[in-house]
Amino acid sequence: MKKHPVELPLLEPGVDYLLALLRAALRKECPPPLPQGLSWERVCHVARAHRVENMAFGAARELVRRQAPEVARRWEELCTQNQVQTLTQQAEGARVLEALNRAGIPVILLKGSVLRRVYPRPDWRQMCDLDLFVGEKNLPAAAGILASLGFRAIEDKNDHHQSYDKPPYLHVELHTRLVHRRDRQLDFFSNLWSEAQPAEGVPGAYILRPNAFYLHMLTHMFLHYGAQDCTIRAVLDVALFRSVWGSQLDEGVLRQGFKRLHLAWLAGAVEQLAESWFGPEAPQPVPPGAEEVQWNICYPCLYGTYGSSQALIKAQSGGSKLAFIGRRVFPPLWQLERAYPLLRRCPVLLPFCWLHRLAKGLLGQRGKIHRELGSFRPPKL
């Protein structure tokens, strides 16, 4: 896999130190000292961007209180808000599941509500949504129950779930399928109930068996990876899930599954990162084949949240306007398959899709492209 020609070091000190804090939290060890030239404010920003601020603060609390009291105060306030959010989600989520069970609507718990169980503390695994699979047939009844509990429907463009909101902290997604209708992974997850087992201690709720859950977890990660908002927490999810459920995973079944999902490349790289960052012998050097995935996980969310999109555009292209144009005009096959589903059956049509995309961009996104090209101009003095 080709490595990105990036200007930033790999890893930058803020990311590298965040990984050290997360390892210290997991191992219940004292964290290493803050590296010279790195500020606690930057560490907090990196932790927030990667959605692990509570876990990182759990390891760094005493150090940051001594060395940067004001940063510690703000960071602790943020952690307290997240703890309140977690408790609210747990209480309100239990009410939702109880109401659905009384109505005879079975649900499959997805993503964060299951992954929270493999973390040492629930608030160390923050989540925005309570994701529940109800299926197409039960969606109207489930929606009515949420309305009776004070939720309001939210308009969105997703065709695989309906979103509901109850401020300030609860957002529920009722899934009718696990991926978008146009995703090539749709057929793989078409018979979901055959992979479900009762969720312990939650009447009427189910979870996916370990193999199926793991396959879905990496498939969902791929969606975020393609949108450039995948984070270190996603790799931590993989590491902790494998540490708890690894004995029940069938590696042969997983390899065949990822091959059918066309995600063997991502699964292999993420598992290498999980071992290198959080394994028993961590930290370890990242194998060359995983370096591009590492870059795409570590950096885009930092630019999007705490830096500038212009800096990301420039870094992704190695500072070269020609390289930027090449990446924008000729994206890889996997990035275009949702927009052009025909590519799954006829990948030889990729050049024609490039031309169509280029024409559409020139007609409709000329201003955006012009602004992005402006990232390469030298700054005015």
C-alpha cells in the first residue's frame, strides 16, 4: 500500500503521547512525562479530536493538575460533562429498551452500546448515538414508541436508519439495515437475525455474535475511514474487543468475511495498528503496509477539528498542486463505488467515472476547487 507523501512526522508528538496515555490508562500505570515542546492544551485537543478525552485524562490527571492547573480545570469540566452524558444515555437508553420490549419489538444493540462493555469504565467509551436495529417491518411501531417518550424525528439523508433526538444528551438511530442501500456490503448483512443472540441482562434485546459484530465493526469503520473522520478510538475499539472476545473469534471465518466485504486490506492494517499501539508488547513499530491507514486515522480529524482544512489538503498532497489535482480527479475505486455502484460489476469503467466526476465538479463545484487550490499559494506578507 502506497504511503502518503506527508509533511508531518509520523507520528507527531501530540498523537504519540496520546497513545502513551491510553496505554497507561489501560495498564493502570503512571504515564510518561510530557515531552519537551508539547503543551497540555495540545494534548487535550488531540484527545478530544480522537474522542478519548476522559480516558486520557484518567491517566494524565495528576500530571496536568501540577503542570497546567487551568488546562486541568477545563479538561476536568469536559470530563464531567461526558460522565453526565454517559449516565443520561444509560438511564434513558434503558427506558427506551424497556418500552420497546413491552411492545414486543425485538432489537439488536449495535456499535457503542456493546463496545462500552469492553472498556474499563463506561465514560471512557463516549458515544453520540444509541444504535438499535429494528428492521423495516418494526420501524413504524418503534418510531411511535420513541415519540411517546418525548423523542422527535430528525430529517437526514441516510437510507439505512431513522434518527431521533431528545436533548440534551440522547440521540437514537433506529436501523433498518446496517449499511446504505448502495454499499457493496449490503447483501453480506441481509440476514442479521441469524447472527443474533440474547443480550445478557437486557430483556428483548440482542447482540450480534462475536464474528458478526467484529465484521460489522470494521465495515462501519470503513465508512468513517472513507469520510476521513476515523479516529484512534476506532482502533482502540478493535484492540479491546479482541482482548475480551478474541477467544470466540474464528480467524478463518473473519478472513473469508473480510474478503467478501472487500475490506481485507483495512482489517489487516487496523489489526496491525491495534497490536502496535495497544498490544502486550506495545509500543511497536508499525509495519510498512499499515502506514497509510495510520496516517488517515491519526491526522485528518486533527485538521478538521483543531487545524485547517487547507493544511490537510496541502499535507495530503505533499505540498504539490499537481499531486492534489491527481488525488481529486482520480480517486481510487473504493472511494467511488457508492456514487457509481456499476463499478462493483464493471471496474473497467473507472476512467469513465473519473471523467463524469470531473465534468460534474467543473460545472457545480468550481468555487470549492478554486478555494482548495488556493491552499498552495504562498501566504501574503
